[in-house]
Amino acid sequence: MNAPTLAIERLATRLDTVQGEVRAVDGVDLELRRGECVALVGESGCGKSMTALSVLRLLPETGRIAEGRVLLEGTDLLALPEAAMRAVRGRRIAMIFQEPSAALNPVLAVGRQILEVIRRHTPLRGRAARARALELLAQVGVPDPARRMDEFPFQLSGGLKQRVMIAAALAAEPEVLLADEPTTALDVTIQAQILELLARLQAERGLAVMLVTHDLGIVAQMAQRVAVMYAGQIVEAASREQFLRAPQHPYSRKLFDALPGAEKRAAALAVIPGQVPPLTGEFRGCRFAERCDEAIERCRWVAPRMVALADGHLVRCLVREEKGPAAAVGEPTLLEARGEPQAAASAPLLEVRDLKVHFPIRRGVLRRTVGWVRAVDGISLDIRAGRTLALVGESGCGKTTAGKAILRLLPLSGGTVRFDGADLATLGRERLRRLRRAMQIVFQDPYGSLNPRLRVGDILAEGMRALGVGASDAERERRIAALLEQVGLPAEAAARYPHEFSGGQRQRIAIARALAVEPRLVVCDEPTSALDVSVQAQILNLLRELQARLGLAYLFITHNIAVVEYLAHEVAVMYLGRIVEQGSAEEVLGAPKHPYTEALLAAVPRIAGRRERVRLAGELPSPVDPPVGCHFHPRCPQARAECRERWPAPVRLSPTRTVNCVLYRSSAASNI
Amino acid sequence: MPVVLVTDLLLWLLVAVGIGYARYCARRPHLAAPWARVFRRPAAVAASVVLAAYLVVALADSLHYRPALAQGGAGARAYSVEVLSLLDALLPALRTRSEKTYSAPLATRSYAKEQVELPGGGIARDYPRLRWGGAHLADESEWAADVARRVAQGLGVAAALIGLAALATRRLRRRRPEVPWQAGFWTFAALAALACPAFALAQGYHVLGTDKVGNDVFYLALKSVRTSLVIGTVTTLVLLPVGVALGIMAGYFRGWVDDAIQYVYTTLNSIPGVLLIAASVLMMQVVMDRHPEWFATAAERADAKLLVLCVILGFTSWTGLARLLRGEALKLSQLEYIQAAHALGVTHARILSRHILPNVAHIVIIALVMDFSGLVLAEAVLSYVGVGVDPSTSSFGTMINAARLEMSREPPVWWTLATAFAFMLVLVLAANLFADAVRDGFDPRVRVAAAGAGVR
Amino acid sequence: MFAYIVRRLAYAVPILVGVNLVTFVLFFVVNSPDDMARMQLGAKRVTPEAIAKWKAERGYDKPLVWNAEAPGLEKLTRTIFFEKSVRLFVFDFGFSEDRRDIGREIAARMWPSLALAVPVFLVGLAVCVSFALLLAFFRATYLDFWGVVLCVAMMSISTLFYIIGGQYVFSKLWRLVPISGYAEGPDALKFLVLPVAIGVVAGIGASTRWYRTIFLEEMGREYVRTARAKGLAESAVLFGHVLRNALIPILTGVVAVIPLLFLGSLLMESFFGIPGLGSYTIDAIQAQDFAVVRAMVFVGSVLYIVGLILTDLSYTLVDPRIRFD
């Protein structure tokens, strides 16, 4: 093995906050070699981004590096004067960030933002510099680079912006690339493109890459080595193969168990109880001991050291030290069998037919409507009581709009929404209000979905009062206590304010609020996408448990395929305002028929069993001016001439399954 | 006979509201937390001590009565037409001892020469002795010793007060160690060390001189404090309901409601501030001149003019707050908890009152404290322009207006201006520092354009 | 773009109509012309005849909005509303109390106002932006702290004191410049130096503090971190990245003020005896010359609306996100 290009030794970074000094990074050791990708994995707040920023000495103003060394080929970066450090940034170590639209300067042309690096760190000037920038843009796969050079960030899609960021980062040919969640803000098909690009560039240039991520799927796909961070420390470090075969730290093992997926459908997901301890104080024992179900008495009093197991697998755990390595993960541990509710043959609770939501575009002197954003353009679906329909798609496909329109939180432009026989689309205000009891919604953002000025009890009581649930205040109070218990919160929570709760707990409150009026249908709009994996598992378990107990129907809106696999009975895949394929979860996810579904599923980074990749080129077109014919045809690898002519009619492939694609028209009849 | 002027009532009402709000906040952690952040800053603590001192003066000046005339005979008691306040009663020396014309601070002789009868007969032009200032001195050579003695007396009292404050500070520090009480203590000490000698001297001299008609400038300045505070606070009472209601309605309902409200405030905003105020004030003046029978005393009339000025300032400066709140309500109405409320069938009125209003309250508070200093400064300018308070009401504006031409005299009559300058600077500076702390404590991102900004 | 400007201009019309109604209500409904006559004539000379004469001379002897006696269309036009308010739309302002043409007066007095207001505006902008940049560059140091304290102290002083103090020190004590007055041509310089300097100084506190917060806000953004990660020097980050973005709110905020420069500065002009529109307005207010006040209200509103339109246009010029929209 060659000498490390970058070596982080005992790095400790502190942040000043109102709560006191936070030990965001507390003694991290990490090595990076040429041509190697090391993934730094952990949940939010574990210090992984701070580690990356500390290497470049780009901490926020409240942060400082308290201790340690960062050696770049033997030179301690932390000891360099600021001017010398600037010569390192961008030239020898470059960094790309999570949110490309925020990380690029909005008022400078993207070309300038690349040229800036070339001018700063290379002798190239003028035309030569420009030629170099064009070359870089071409290398990162930006189509028509000469035109793009002079465009502004807002004119580029998220994926293109991230490519520009990468081009700027690589402009001075650095040896080390720090990538801080580079694809988290991107859609899954775009994420696949960017990851592929990063892997290619790494191999071509022999880059040492530090990939900061929370996604174990990305780790499995990209990394050669893995370091798991928890509460400011690295708790486990190993090669990818070792790590995936047999993660050793109890925390890492829990992370794997908490991942949703098709294979875990039968059981509740594993959860990690409790929360990450505050990093303001000193720790005596293991930082994970409080939440660890393998913990022994010693864990609470003795701080574990990093120890090497037989095969060079490093782990910071007293249990492993004593009892030896843990077994390889095989089949997921079944915790508790779950009775699948019968696929009821009853009439659907919710029938949506040809739902349309169009937003006008106004232009000109008189603000005349010159066009329509066809956010939802004729979708039809059915949901039965006690079942979950997942509405899947990438951002901008109209799935959230559809969910809100079904609840009439947005005005409909067409179609019918029959709930229990009544057509919501034409219902008057008063009748609609009464029907609202039966349909509720849970939102994505656990911070924006609760009014910070109301006590939890008032939040829960509000809907009950407005819709006349519960006869008296006393009765409502009893009901609030019952609701809180139902979602796993203590009864005292009613007297507290939302800010006193963590993200997962807030999401429980939001679920309790929806349940307060005894709905039969709950629209779940990405309820777990702002949460960490371990918390997501808790919420998914809760949703399933509530469904089993109360017979709720869910319209589950998400872009997370793993969650769909775990939770959904039926799946509808949306693309640009229309549903391209729907059917039972087994059918759609197990054997996707529509080329888009296929590509979408293939783009999801998997831990095990790489599929044959179907890479989608390009990005989601604008719903203002959708492509004529099949909306998907410009990106479809199997597009034919007729695809450009008209939107294909749904083809029924099985009693439960339809697909809108010309590929299946002929075969459909014979298959069934 | 007590006299209740409308602005007295409003000022006391505001104090009551302030106390009620403080108690309401104290019981709610999310409301108390930003205030706790505010008072963790030394500047805010120091500023609030200064503001409290001004407030005490203003409140003492806001309890009015008409003294009974010493008249024999039973039956109906007669009352003077003059309306006095508690402050006047506390400082009789300052109010009644007026000279003929200008005199310098602590002077014993007048600023202007007069025909003086010489002791030995005959008449000479000389600076006459003042009627009150230093009149107790038989020989003017005792002046320095007398002044020093009075200052020492004052400082003695101040030292006693400071000692008490030190004890209080120690106890407070034990109860709430996170608040920088020392800042408050030192501010108090400085105020006491200035005020006590001043009051001690005021018993025998005109500490800050006299103005053109011989009124004590120190007394005028103390009386002006109330005017400033009334304008700074009562105005917001007018501005607040209008600005808040229209602002959040525009942001929440959008559509034609928004268009209409925006139209109203763009129209009002487009008229230059001073002109709109000037026009309104002139017009109200005409109305009031037409109806002299509305007011029983001159004081009531002057007070009505002050109130009208507040109302006009309020109606011309709600637009800034409304625009700010509209933007915030627009953002809030997109938030998921509002949509959840819609999904739960909650009515618009309840959404506005329970979801929108409490979540813009911090902006309202920031706007209020930031407006205060702007309004105090605006009053001075408006009084200078001639559309401010009644000439009989003492205010910093009228003081400046009366004295500004006297700087060209030889020697210059600087003390009236200097007094107004010092009193205003301390008040506005304290208000600005406090407002800064409030903004940082509540929401450092809010950028409020102060009311009356168009006037300065 | 063209449609946009047309729409903004069209939007100005209802606003001006609104302004007109507000002033009409204020001047003629809250008070009758009789009240104005009484006020102008003074208590001694008030006789019904004198009032009637005063009204006739000034054209106030008509009904407010509906002249039942007049024939045809004149029922509408021979009214105070039409003659005094609607005529403003064609910039026909009528005559002032001393029988002068207000329109001509405004045109003449505009220039001295601009001669004072434009330098104050430009110098002030340059000074405040540089001062704010300095504070932002040295953020969280003693320089920044005391700079902000100075700003707060400076904005706590009334403009009146800046003027009075400046006049006293520079004109009376040191006799560097004349205390007040105005002259045409290059001679104006000696009269303008002091008011310009005072105007700039009086504005430093508030503006600098505002610009500083904008700079600091921009410096907290992520693209600044990206720029640093590229190895750019702090000055390059400040001038190459932060300044460009911060100038968007600064410029657009400033552009709205430009048309209002025509109105001049009330205080400055009246203290320094500069015959501009500011002192014209103050004199009119003090003399209770309603015709002039009405005219200035209208002119001010027109300029404000022009400022709004310019603001929108300037956004499209400095912000590419809007330019290409």
C-alpha cells in the first residue's frame, strides 16, 4: 500500500453555540490514498461534514480546530499560515458541496466561476484558460459547453450545476477531492449520473476522494474503504467488502437493520432507541452505550479505543474487543411477524379519475394567461381501506400537487375525486369541511408542519374543535392523552412546545394531529425524507402499526424506493404529471415494465446485488411544455417513432396492473 | 381637581399593557426566551435603565390636576385654569421662578444689559442680577463656594442612592447571574451622579440657564421628555392595529384583498411623508380652530393637538409595518402547519389569529422598538417645520426651533440647544441600542425601515 | 420587457388618482374653502365679502364636485374637483398665494435642489458603501464593534443638530464658508460645500449600518464558502463575489430614491437659504399656501412612482435571474 496522500490525526473541532461548546469532531483519525475513495458515513450531526471542512480550514466563524494534525503528503495543513493554506485550497485539495444551487454564485456566469480557479492556480490566461474551462465542462459531461459557459447558475438544472461544481473543483487538478453529500439534493436518476461521473474521474485521475454521505447504498457503490462516524468519533473503519459483509460496531449493524426494503416487509424495522447524546459535555464511557442493546456494564464507564480485529477491521467497541467479531449479516433478523391485511375486494375508499391540476402562466400587459403548468395532467387511482398506495416519482413530477389536490387543498382543474361515494371536486365549502374529518395529511418537514407558538395539546385539539370531534374539553383532553400514547409519546408532551422535540418526535406529533379527527385516509407527503435512517424506521413502523390497528388507507407520496418496497401494497409511478405504470408493489417493483420505472429502480444505489444499470440521459423536462406524445420519449432508451405522436393508452397487464407504454400493446393481450 | 388628558390615559394604558405583556411572556418559555437573549446584552440593560429614567419623568408628568384656588367661602370651590402635573408639584422651584430673558447656566446675572439703578443713585447700563438665579447670595463672590457646596450635597445623596443600587444589584446577580446587572448599575450610578447635583443646584440656580422669556431650560427639557415619549409610543398604538390587520390579511388572503391593500399603501406611501403629515396637521388645525368649544382648557387643546399629531403620524407610517407583515404572512401561509389547519377545516379567522398572528408577533415587537427613535427624531423636525406640537407644549422640537437663531448672537446662546441635544441624544441612543438588542434577540434577519424615516 | 414597463406605467395611473382623491378630501372636504379663506385673511379682516372675494380670486367659488347650474359637461368641469385636482394630471398647478405660476416656480427651483441633493446622494453612497465594506472585512473585531457603535451614535443625532452645529463651527467660528445663501453657476460651490458635507455625514450612521448587515448576510452564504474553497484571497472573495450580490439590494434600494432627489431636502435648503423645492415646500407649509402644498404632493407622488418603476428596471439590469426571466 502506498503512503497516504492525506492523513487526519486526532482531529478535534469545536463549535461555539448557545448551548455551550460543542465537540463536533472529537479525535478523528483517517487516511486517504491516491485513487482511493473513502466514505465517511453517519447520520446528521455526527460531525462528518465538520471533519471535511476542518481539513480545508473552512469552518463557520463559530468553529475552531482545537487539536490534531492534517498532513498533506507530510505537511501539516493546520500549521500553515493562511496565505499558504489558500494555495492548497482548490489547487491540491478541492471540495464540492451538497446544494449546488447555493454553492454557486448566483450572479456570476458559470464559466467565470471555473476560470477563477484556473487563473488562481494555473499559469493559463485568456484564450488558453477559456479553452481549458471548456474542456473541463466537456469532461464532466455538460452538453454544449461553449453556450453553457456564459449562462448563469439559475439557468442550469440541479444535475448540471453539480457538474459545473465538479468542473470548478477539478480545474487545478487537485490530488484530493472532498465531496460533502454531493448527490443528496439531487433526484435519484441524476444522482446515478453524478456518482458515475465521480467514479470515472476518480479512476482516470487517481484522485483521493473523501465522500461524506449518509446513504449506505452510495457507500456500497462508490467506496473502497468506509469509516462510520457517531457523535464526533469514528466508531468503525474497514474496507467496503469487510464492512458490507460483517459490520462490527453495534451502531453500524443497527443502521443496516433500520434500512427499509422489500426483504423486510414481513417485519417491523429495527430501530435505535433514544437520541444522539449532546456533544457539549465530556463522555466517560462509550457514546453509543445508552442506545446499544448489546452494551455491557463496562461500556458506561470505559471509553473504548479503536481496536483492530483479525482482518484489519477497526472498531471502537468494548463488546467486540471482549467477545470477538460479530457474524456476517445474512438474512435480516425477523423481529415480529406482521399479518398482511387482506387485499380487500371491497369498493375503493378513494377513487380518483382523470385528476388535473393546471397552474396558469400569466404574461403581458394585462396578465393574460398564456400557458399552463400542467403539474398534474390526468391521473387516476384507487385506494382501498387498510391499504397503502405509493405515488412514486422524482421531484417536479407533480406527486405532491396531486396529493394536495385530492384533499382539495389546491383547486382542481378537472377530473373527479370520489371519496366514499361523494365527489370532492364539486362539494360545497360546508360539506367539504365535514368530509375533512375522514381525510388527513402528514407533511414532509417536521419543522414547518407544527406551529411553534402552540402547545402540542393545542395543536392536537385544534382539528377536533374545528371539526367537532369530542363533546367537551375534558373528553378531548382524554383523547389527546390517548393519541400521544398511540404515537409513542408521553402524556406530558401535551403541555410542551414543538421546539422541545426532535425531528422524529415532531413527526409523531404531526401524525397524532392527523389521527385526532379519526380519518380513514391519510395522505403521507414524504413523511420520512427529512429524517435520518434510524428515525425513519421508527416512523415507518408506527405508520404500519397504525394501519394494522385502525384500518387506515395511506396515499404515500415519496421518491424513496426502499420505503415503497417496505411499505406499499400498490404503487403508481408518476412522470411529468402523469402516471406511467401502476400495479401491486410486487408486480411494479419486482418486474418493472415501463422503461422509466425500470430506469428509476436501477438508479437506486443498492447495498447488495448490483442490477444491470439502465442509465437515463438528460433530465426531467418542464411541465410547462411537456414533450408531445409520450412524455418520457426524449429520455427513453427504447423510444420508437410512434412514441412521439401520442400519449399511449393504458395497457392492462394483469387484473391489478396497467402500464402506459407502446412496448406492451401487442404483447398485452397474449400475456394475460 | 384631577384632570385626565387623553394622552395621559393612553400612556398609562400602554404601561399597563407593557406590564401585562411582560407577565404573559414570563409564563411562556418561547416568548420569554428572546427577551432573555435581549437582556443578556450589557448595552440593552444599560439602555433600559436610561429609558426607565425617562419613563419615570414622563409618567410623573402625566398625572394632571387643576389646583384649587385659595378662596374663602364654602360652596363650589374654584379651580385654576392652569393644569399642572405631579412633576410640576414636585419641582415648584423650577416651574415658577422665571426670569426676564436669557441667562447662562448657573448665572447670577442676566444675559442682556438693562438700565440698572445704581445704589448711589443714577442709572447705568449693566447686566442686572437675576430675580431667582443666585438671588440668595448676598455677595456674588460666594458663588463658587455655594455651587461647590450644592454639588457636594447632591453627590452625597447620589452616593446613598448608588449604595442602595449596589445592594440591589448584588441580590439580583445572585438570582439571575446571566444578566449583566453591572451595566445597569453603572448606568444608574452615572445618572444619579448627574441628576442629584442638578436637582440640588436647581434649588438656587438655573442649572441649564433660561430661555428667551426666562423659563428654566432644565424644566423645559424635563417637560419635553413626556412629549417625546407620547409621540414615540402612542403613535405606535394607532399604527399597530392598522398595520398588523392589513398586513397579515394581504399576505394571507392574496388575490383581490392583497391588491386592494397594496394599492392603499402604495398610494399613501407615494405621498412624501412630510407633506402628507403637514397637510393633515394643517387641516386638523383648521378644524380645531373652528371648534374652540371642544376644549375646556388650553392644556386640553394642546393635548388634543399632540394626540392628533400621533394619530396622523400613525396613519402615515403603518405602511412599512404592513408591507413587512404582508411578506411574512405570504411566507407563513405556504407553511405546512397552515395547510394542515386547512385540511382540518379550521376557519380563516382562527388561522389568522392562532397561526399567523403569533408567528409575526416578533416582527411587530421589533418594528415597535425600532420605530420609537425614528418618531422622536421626526417630532423635532416637524416642530421645526411648524407642523409639530402646539407651541405651548414644550418639546425638543419647539426648544430647538426657538433657539436655533440665537447661535448667531454674540456671545452665542448655546445652552437651550445643548440641553435639547443632550436630552435627545441620550434618549434616542438608548432607544436605538435597545432596539438593536431586541432585533438581535428576536430575529436578526428582519430589516425594518423605521417609521418617520421619510421625515428625517 | 416592454410589456412589463407598460404594465407598471398603467399601474401608476390608479395610484395617482388615489393620491389625487386623498389630497382632494384633505383640502376640500375636511375643510371648506371658507375655512381656508378665514385662515389666510386673518381674524381681523374676516367679513363675508372678503371671503367671497378671496374665493373668487382663487377660483374656489364653485361647488365641490357637481355644478348643477352649469350647462352640459360643465356640470362636471366647472367644479373645484375638476379645476383644482384633475388639472394636476396635466401638470397645471395653478397659482400660489402670491399669484405666481407654481409650475414655472417648480421648474426654476428644481436646479438648486438637484445641485445640493445629487452630490449628497453620490458622495454619501460612496462613503457609506466603503465604510460598510471596511466594517464587513474586519467583522467581529474591535474596529467593527466600535464602527457600529459610532454608526448608532451618529444615527441618534437629529439632522437639525448636524446643521446647526456645522453652521456654527464652519461658518461662524472658522468663517470657512458663507453661513447661507446661493448663487448661480460655479459660485454655487462655496455655498454648497458645507450643506453637502453635512448631508453626507448625517446619513452615514443609518446607511452604513444597513449596508453592513447586507454584506454580512451575503458573507454567510454558501457560495462564499465555495469561493474560499477555491483558494481565493479574502479580498477577492469580498470584491469578486460578495460585493456583486450585495449590490443588488443596495442598488435597487437606492434607485427608488433617485427621482425624489428632485424634491430637494427640506431642512438643508431652508437652513442654508438655498432656493430649491425643499425650501419652497417649507415656506408653503409655514405660509399655509395650500395650492403649493397640493402641487408638491402631486409632484412627489409622481416621482415616487417613477422611483418604483426604476427600481423594477434596475433589478432586471443587475440581477441575471430576473434579466433572463
